[in-house]
Amino acid sequence: INEYYTLSNGVKLPKIGFGTWQIKDGDEAYESVMMALKNGYRHIDTAEGYQNEASVGKAIRDSGIPRHEIFVTSKLESHIKSYEGAIEAFNKTMQALEFDYLDLFLIHAPWPWSEIGKECHEGNVAAYKAMEKLYKEGKIRAIGISNFSPVDIDNIINHCEIVPHVNQIAYYIGLDQKATIDHCNKHNIFVEAYSPLGTGRLLNHPTINEIADKYDVSAAQICIRYCLQKGTAPLPKSTHEGRIIMNTQVDFEISSEDMLILDSVKKDF
Ligand code: A2P
């Protein structure tokens, strides 16, 4: 939990982050983030779209941990595809979090959630250029994208100045993301893995449980360790302290033979 990856611009990213998608604003988000920080997490992932930035920011500020010791990510709402809109949304995020800088800001998706798959190449470039400006002003330490395919990534690389530092994608055992991960590696774009437990749906999988028994760990720990051994940063979410702690206890090594078995798992959801 105290180990880091280094992004292409030299910024250090704690290997395991705490995901806050689907954690309700108010006490639930406040207390979960507080528990995560108390138990050693120093990387918290939120988004305007999760509608919990205010509670997440308050927990971080109230934790007593110096702000610079915590890596905080937020995201630009998926329907905002203009330069001015992105600047305005960033300012709104900063007001909600009550921070004076952000560690990582991502375009949440290449298309609005209401129109998944729609091509928004010009809009993504416009929004990203606003993020480049904020980055150059020192208001954000790293910038990137989320849910971007190789084509969406190339659009940014071909029309913008700064190669994204991060692409945050859904990644878990049984979800094939090879094409996107290879493309990111080629361009030195770091891959973060959201829903590393398959939103919890992988935890009953028989093969994963067999391997978990072999290493005397839980299925969740196998899922998280798998993402780490693939060189990605997993962002597990939980609102329960025991699980929040368990998800950081992944100091073991899955053998290459067992990694291959996990590579061949087919998700059944
Ligand atoms: P809860 O928040 O009630 O603990 P993902 O990170 O892939 O999105 O998965 C999150 C889901 O997995 C949530 O439903 C969460 O439930 C559950 N979860 C997280 N960690 C564990 C764990 N160690 N054991 C069992 N379930 C877990």
C-alpha cells in the first residue's frame, strides 16, 4: 500500500487507490474515505459524476494527513465536451472538494453516458486542451482520460500537446482489455483499473476461489493482486472497514502458471 508507480511526468501514484464510485454522499462517503485513510490508503479516486466530492474532500481535510501526502483524482463529467465547460467544471470540482490543487483530473468518458459510443472527437480535444492549460498553471499535477479506446486515445495524441498521463479503464479478471492496455503501454500512458473485483461479481467465481485457497487469501485479494502484477493500479471500493483493510493486504506473488489460469477465466456475468 505504500508503494508507488511513477507516471510519465515523474509524479508518484500510490499503487492501490480507494475507489468511491457508488458510495453515497454524506456519512457513507465521509466515513469510508476516513476509514481508508486511517488504514493507510493515500490515493483516493472520486468524480463529479459520483456526486460525493464534497464528503470525500471533507474527509481528506479532516483526516489530519497533510494534503500533499494524499493523491486525489477527480473527473470531468462525461457530457462536458467544450473548453469553457471544462474550466468551469474543474472550478466546481475544486469548490466541492475545497482543495487548491488536484493530483489527477480525467475526462470521465469519450462520450456522454446518455449517448455511449457517440463520436465526440472535437469535444474531447477541446476539453483536454482546457486540462492542459490547468496543468500548465500548476492546478493539476497530472491529466488524463478514462474509458478511452485506442482510437479515442489517438485523437488526443494527434491533436493535443501533452500525451495523457493516465487512462483509467474497467479492468478485472475475465475482461479483455489487451488492445487498450498495449496501446497505452506503447505511448507511456499509465493504466488504472476500476472495478478490479468486477464490481464484486467475480468474488464467487470457482477458479478464482480455488487459487485464493491455494495462497490462503481471499478472492478479492487475488483480484487485486492480479491487477498489480499486470502493472496497473487497482481502485477497489468498499464501505466496510474489514474489507477496506483486506484489499490492501496483497503482499504475495501469484505464480506465472496461476496468472495464466486467471488469464483464461471467462466472467459469467
Ligand atoms: P461493500 O462496499 O459493501 O464492501 P469493485 O471495487 O470491483 O467495484 O467492487 C466493489 C464491490 O465489491 C462492492 O459491492 C463491495 O461491497 C464489494 N467488496 C469490496 N471489497 C470486498 C472484499 N474484500 N470482500 C467482499 N466484497 C468486497
